[in-house]
Amino acid sequence: MINRERLATLRAKEDARFLALHPKSGEMFKAGQKNMPGGVPMSWMAKWPGAYPVFVKEAKGARFSDVDGNTYIDFCLGDTGSMTGHSPDATVAAIREQVGKGITAMLPTQDAAIVSGELAARFSLPLWQFTVSATDANRHVIRYSRMITGRSKIVVIDRCYHGSVDETFATLDSLGNTVAREGNIGAPVALDQTTRVVEFNDIAGMEKALAHGDVAAILMEPAMTNVGIVLPQAGYLEAVQELAKKYGTILIIDETHTISVGPGGMTADRGLKPDFLTIGKAIAGGIPTGTFGMTHKIADDIKRMVELEIIDTGGIGGTLAGNALSLASMRATLSEVLTQKNFDHMIQLGTRWSDGVDAAIKEFDLPWTCNRLGARGEYMFGKSAPVTGADANNAGDFELEQYIHLRMLNDGFLITPFHNMALMCPDTSEADVDAHTHAFRAMCAELVQ
């Protein structure tokens, strides 16, 4: 057990250290409060540990610097948005060229065919459409699924995250009922009207949910990543696929984070065959975009049921979706950055990072574990790896997590907020990983004194 009095003392020390290291960020945060709620342009940016967020001056590759002149090794990478590394040269060159030739015209460019062909080759789904975010992609495929099946509900995994999709902010109460997640604001309807919730790795629970006959789609990550890394048990993903077929339910796989395992994500790695696949964030090197792929059968169903003249009122698409800039960014990112060679490098470093964390956990006999997902690693506060989202959520320790994040930040490392995940990019080096291992070990040693 961690001594809480000692933890409070260590936290106070890091709070003081943070203020000394980041005075200009503090000034900018104060100035920002005049015209931005919370002093930041998006509310999540205020949720980092410390008195205020650090303000970025420049980011390139695996590093960024702040306005106070501090430099960091970035293992957060914009929570996957910059898994490519910050401003990869190939993507930057494509953006510069396209900006001079037109950003958006609500008409297609040649890059649309190139990108959709590349996505089809990677994920084995033949047909693709584009959005401005993975959130929008998820919204669109849910609408299509309801239309195709004539059913109203979706199944999601407990403690999932699929962007700001209303139907997904649901959990199970102590009686197994579907209820709103804590902090879910402004829900349009009670969540049990739109959603059934199932624990990850629970095959029997999935069949029970589908057996009602009212589920249009299953929306899931092939491995959980937003409550912490939770890996699928042997046979689980295959069983979900078979159950979806058995009950006439559409299977949607969200690869936005799980692409960390390779160029085709877990869909290619595990040989999955979803009806829809959604992805966003990293595929355009950080330029806002999303996309969804589908089978020929799904596309035929849509074509049969939707008239082109009414599609703009169907809740699908958007004025900036598929714009020239985002497609140019995707073309360069997919062809020159998110390559097999770069994934091999990233995954090797993900293993090295996790090995270093595991060694420190073992050395200091901490009741923690470290999970791995390709280029990702994450330490979690439990002796065994979680099997469900509830397991991962229940293992959380907010005070300890906040201290570790602040300590690592002050030491020059940025870890993904809200949990303890690290992500490698093509520019991450062995020296970067080893520096983190050294700092993490020193933190553990001080924590258990």
C-alpha cells in the first residue's frame, strides 16, 4: 500500500516545482480566463495535473517545448492524434502543397481515390467515406445501422469511449441496468432507451444483450484503450463476430486507438471482418479527419434505402468532410509515415518501454501491472491485468495517478492524461524510452521509502 501522508508530501513538493518551472504558462493561463471558460480553448486541456496546463511553443517529432523553455519527451502524442510524431515531414510537405491549391471546395480530389484504396488494402473493407472526426464516423455508421436493420438500440462496452456519441456514455449499475455514466451532461434521452451495455470479454453477456432482437449494431474497440488497456481474451472477438451474424446485428469496429498494433490495426492483425470500421486522429498526422469503411453488402443496403436527394437531411456527411486538405494529409501520412517499417520501430520501443516499467514495478514490489498493445504501454494499479472495463475503472487511484503524471511532467515526460498510457511514434528513440525508465524507477524508489 502507498503511504498516503507520504504521497501528499511528495505531491506538495511537485506542485511547488511545477510553479517554479512554468511561470509563463501561468501568466498565459490567467490571461486566457478572460475570454475562455477555464482559461483554455477546450475543456479537457484544463484537466492536467498542476495548477494549470503547460502552454506549448513548438512540437516536432517525439518532443515539444513550452513557453518557459522546458523540453519534453512526448509519450502522449495528442492522445494518438500525433502518433505519427508531431508535424512529420511528409505530411507537412503535402499540407503546404495543398494549401496553395485549395483547402475545400465540397468537390472530390484525386487524393480521395488514392486514400480510399489504401484504406481498403489495409483493413480489407472495400468502400470508404470521410468525415471530420472519428466521432462523426461513429455517429454516421450508427445511423446507417439503425436504418438498415430497422432496430433502435446499440450495444457498447462498459467504460468505452467512442468520441462524443450520445449513445455511448452509458454504464451498468449494481443491478446490471443501463444508466448514464457519471458526468454525462445533457443526455437527450434516458440511456436505456438507446443503449445496452456489456462488459468486455463477456461472451454470455453479449448474447443476452443481442437476444432481445432490438440491437442494430455493436460498437466496440477490439481492445479497450480509454479506461486503460484491456486486452481481448482468446476467442472473444471471434465469438462477438459470430453472435453479430447470428442475431442480424451490424458489427462496428473502432480502430482509432488500436491502430497502434500495425498498419491495419487489430482488424488486420486478428483477421476480423466487421461490417463497418471507423478511425480518425492519427491517419492524417493530426489534421482533423475521420473515415469509415464498409462491406459491399452494407453499401448496397444503403444505396437501396437512401435517395441521394435527401442525404443532406439524413444526419450523414458535413460541409468540410472529405476536404482536399485532409485527404492530402491522409495520403502522405498513410503512404510515408504509418508504414510497416515505422510500426516495427514503434512496437519494439513500446515493448522496451513496458519492460522498463515492469522491471521497476518488480524491483520495488509494487502491486501494479503493465499492459501492452503494440506501440502502447500502460501501467495500472492492480496486481493482475484487468479483464473488463469495470476492472480497469475500479483499479483507478486518482491521487496516485495525478502525482505520477505531475512528477513525470516535471521530469520532462508527458504521459496520456486520465490514465497512465504511453505511445511511441516513429521519432521516439531508445534513449527516450530509457530516460523514462530511469525517471520512473527513481519515482518508484522515492514513493516507497
